[in-house]
Amino acid sequence: MSTSQTLERVNAVGQGTPTFAGRTKASTWSPSRLIAPAALGLILLTFSVLSPVFLTVGNLVGILGQVSLLAMVAVGLTVVVRAGGIDLSVGVSLDLGALASAWLIADGYRAWVAVVGGLLIALVVGVVNALLIVALRIPAFLATLSIWFVGTSAQQLLTGGGAPIYLSAPRVPEGFAVLGRGYFLGVDAAVINTAAVVLGVGLLIGITRYGRTLTLTGEQPSAARISGLRTAPLLASAYVFCALICGFAGVILAARTNGYVPASGQAYLMDAIGAVFIGATLSRFGRVSVPGTIVGVLIFALLNNGMNLLGLPFFWQGLGRGIVLLAILLLGVLLQHSNNASATHWTRWLRTTKSS
């Protein structure tokens, strides 16, 4: 059986074999797919009423700049989850990318050397993750958690106990500074870089053969192996790809802040995981995707910004994100069960009608 035939069969199995046309339509237009967009609309409506500043152009543009790095990390994580894995070391990849690039700039190296250095150190994290998970078959959660501990300690050792690195603005090459603080036609360079990554990854896993085989590896690993796909390299590539994206986010962070602060990337981990799985509710199969992840990122970004404008203490933000995440997931489960129960009821009624 060819790979393309296997992909077609797996897609057919994933969609289910409907007993009548109405069931297919109900499955396609499940109400659970509207939960995340509805939550996004409700947040927009609520804070636009509570704060006159919320829907202003300046505030919305500022939100895009603030959320750009989270979006990049979440998109990198989407690739890994799409392949059937999980990566808790995304913050380490970001931090080490920022550390290497800031360190090289502080030592007087050119901008391109700093960028390449940041990407290479992040690449090491991805390769180590791939070796642990694919070659040694250590569960992804435990392997990446171990790298999280090791990477966090490595940052402290390399910086003399966690001392930040501050770059003098006049000594920062313009080619490096523009990555995080430049503007093009009035648009923040960080937003442009993030948009390029989001678009590139979205097209890669959405329409290319690599994306289809990666999805098959994550959702139907047995079928992928039977069809002759080399699932191990595909899974390894997902971890390497994720680490590179997060490393690039670290380079942009260093350029944006003119320096490096140890463990600053850890703040993105939980929000990235939440955004990825919020986005999965947009799919009738619970499949993570780049557009869905961006919806999840925007939900968190708008929620945080709205609470900041209202002057709420920072610890309310974690509570708000947790409540929204839990509500979206619970509603998704309840609506899915309701949809399945309705489909089962009509199937039984149809069978009864036929038998009579």
C-alpha cells in the first residue's frame, strides 16, 4: 500500500464512517468548535465595555508586540504536539538562544554570528531531546522535563549564579537591534518575524507532504509504520524544529530587551501549552493546528491586557487564564458528549425504522 493510500484511509477512519448524511454534517459542525472563537469574542466585548482604551488601535497594536514571542513558542510546540509528543523544554531553548546571542554581542561579535550562535545552542537542545525520546525511548514528558532541569541549572552556572547580561545600546549592532526593536512601515519587527514564522509553519504542516506524514505519525503511528514511513526521523525533526523556533524567539528577546535575564523563557511554557490545547477545540478531531494555536494565544493576550487596564493585581491574571482554559475545555467535553449522544440516538432510531 502506498503512503498516499494510507493517508487517505487514515483520514477516512478519523472522520468516521457515517450511517447517514446528517451524522456527517453534525460531526463537521459540532458546537464545540465554536467555543474558543466565542470565548475570544466575549473577552473582546467584556473589556471593551469595562475599559475605553481596550479597543483602541494603539492598545491592540501593543498587544501584538507583547504576544509575539508567546505566539512563536506556541507555534513551535504545536509542531511537536502534532507529531504526538510534548516538549517542556521550550523555555530552555528560548533562554539559551537569548543567552548565546547576548553573550556574543557583549563580546563584540557581529550580528549574524550572534543570531547563528543562538540558533545553534537551541539546536543542541532539540537534538538532545530527539536522542532521548526517539533513540533511547524515554517518555517525552520525562525526557523534556529532565532537559528543563538541566537547562535551567546550566544557565545559572554559565552566568555565575544567574546574573543577567546587560548590553550597552551604542555597542549593539544595528542588524541585531532591528530584530527586536526595529520597525518596517510602522509595524514592529518582532511582529513581522512572528508572522513569518507562523505563516511558514502553518503552510508546512498544513499543506505539505511533510505535514501530512507528521500528522499521520502523531495520530496513527501504527498505520504510519505499516505504510513504510520512517516515523523516528519525523518525530525527531519535530523536536529539532520546535527548538529552533524557540531559539529564534530567544534571539529576538535578547534584541528586544538589550540583554538576557536567566529563566525568563520559563514564563512562556504554561501559556504556550494552554494556547495549543485551546486551539485543538477548533478541530472536530481535537487536532492541534497553527490557526487554532493563534486563537488560544490571542485569548490569553487579550485577557491579560484587559485585566492590566482594569488595574487588577498580577496574580489575578493566572486565575483568569486558568478559569478561561478550564471553562473552554469543560464545555468542549460536554458538547462533544452531547453531540455523540445525539448521533447515537438517531442511529438507533434509523436502525429501528429499517428493521420495522
